[in-house]
Amino acid sequence: MTIAVIGAGLMGSGIALTCALANYDVINIDNSEKSLENAKDTLNALLNKKVAKGKMHNDEKLELLRKIDFSSDFSKIKDASIIIEAVPENIDIKKSVFITIDEMSSRDSILISNTSGLSISEIASVTKRPDQVIGAHFFYPAPVMKLVELVRGLVTSDETYTRAKDFIVSLGKETVDAPELPGFIVNRILVPMQNEAAFMVMEGCKPEDVDKAMKLGTNMPMGPLELTDFVGIDVMLATMKGLYNGFRDSKYRPCPILETMVKAGHLGRKSGKGFYNYN
Ligand code: 3HC
């Protein structure tokens, strides 16, 4: 079975690798050649580390990479039974991608959005098959994180839900049913906690202290600020804004320091600077 993943950013390429690890043939599509090259390099570097650690043979690595076709040719999605969209978290971009994939894919295929909080019903509304559209929210890094939140839109059919769930389970993941509300389950709880940690930094706490407290006091693998740098401060701020605008509730107000950091280009690990320095 062939899976198409639209978007070759950190999430898209991670989902592509997750599918290849589960033995699917994957087409990872992006209209930017640079993103495709970056995705190839990132996966190659990640798998090289596994080979160096003795966790994978070089032949297995090459076979995995062979399973992923990095391409800018959208017409290839006609061969896929499942299409997963993982483009930036912007409703206009997502809608335009769904118009394209609806037109170019087989009528039997189901269309999955990896949105972390946008409305599945709204995304589905631009297609001619809203009953075949569903949300499946993967977590970063996708090959490692066990959970996928399944989110049904208003008219997602039972058949689409079952096909999506069976597919996610075949990737070795666990699912939960999440409501079609901003942040679903995890981000609605996790991101306000990261936001609160940013407020503490604004009030003068050292990031190291906030993270150490949460790691040693709650057994989190990463502290909230380390995690914000890891996922991207821009991504976290956008999610917080989604909660604030979606619920129109001041308890979700984004911490101003996050706005300033994003404006300064301090986006976390990917830019070399966030709450910590990575250079
Ligand atoms: N892609 C794929 N695999 C990765 C990876 C990546 N980016 N980063 C690490 N890994 C793999 C490694 O290859 C390694 O695999 P192995 O055991 O087979 O060798 C394994 O993960 C462990 O990696 P490391 O030994 O390098 O490092 P750690 O033991 O410190 O674990 C971590 C790294 C798994 C990232 C761990 O710190 C962790 O679980 N952090 C929390 C992650 C988290 O909370 N994610 C959710 C973010 S919120 C979100 O995604 C919502 C969205 O809407 C933004």
C-alpha cells in the first residue's frame, strides 16, 4: 500500500519515516526542492546515528530510504490509498492543499490532516468528500512518540474513522479520540503549561531552574522550555494563539516574551537560539 505525505518539514518527513518503518511505500511531496533536500539529509543523518549505535544495519537504512520517494510532483498521489497532509499550521494553506489533493487523488483514498488544532470540518469543507476527511495529530518526533490523536469532523464517516484508526495502529501507534476543539487533548493541556513556564522566565526565573524543577519534580523527559525550543517557539506560540482565539478565553493569553522571541528570530533549536543557546 502506498501512503502520500504532503509536506517535507519536520513533521511530514517524520511521518514519512514512520510509514516506511511500518513497511509502507511512501511518497513525501513538497513544492519546495530545498525542503525535500533537507528532509532527505535529516532522515539520512538520523538513520546514520542508528547505524553507528549498532541499532540498524546499513542495508536496512538504505532499504528504508528507498521506500520514501521525495518528490515535488503532486500527480503521484493518485497511487496512494491514504494521503496525510503535514503542511504549516495555517488554515488557508491547508485548505488550498486539500483542494489540490481532493482533485488529484483516487476517489477511494482517505484524506488525513495532521493539524495540531485547526477545525477538521472547515478543512474538509473545501473537498467534494468531507466524509472521507479526518484529523490524525502526530507528535514530534513522529517516529518515536507513541500517541496519535484522532479527530473526526462533523461529517467524517464511520468507515473513514475505522480506516484511519487501523492504519495508525499498523504504524505501531496508540490512538485516542479527541474532540474537534482547539488544541484537541494534548496541546490544550501541554501548551498552556509551556506558556506559564515562559511567564516565569519573564518574571525573572532562570530557564534552567524551571526545567530542572519540572523534570525532577514530575519526571518529564524534557522541561517545558527545553520542549518549547525543541518543537519551535513559533509553533508553540501559534498553538497558544489558536487556543486563545478559539476559546476567546483570557486564560489562554500568549506570554508576550514568546512574541518578542519570534520577532527576533529566536525560534528554538532550529534557529540556534531560544530559551537556550545551541551554537
Ligand atoms: N526523529 C526521529 N527519531 C528521533 C528524533 C527525531 N527527531 N530524536 C530522537 N529520536 C530517536 C533516537 O534515534 C533514539 O532512537 P533509538 O533509541 O532507536 O536510538 C530515541 O529517539 C532516543 O533519542 P536520544 O537517545 O537521542 O535522546 P533521548 O533519550 O533524550 O530522547 C526524545 C529524545 C525522544 C525526544 C525525548 O527527550 C522526549 O520524549 N522528549 C519529549 C518529546 C515530546 O514531548 N514531544 C511532544 C511535543 S508536543 C507536539 O509534538 C505537539 C505538536 O502539535 C507540536
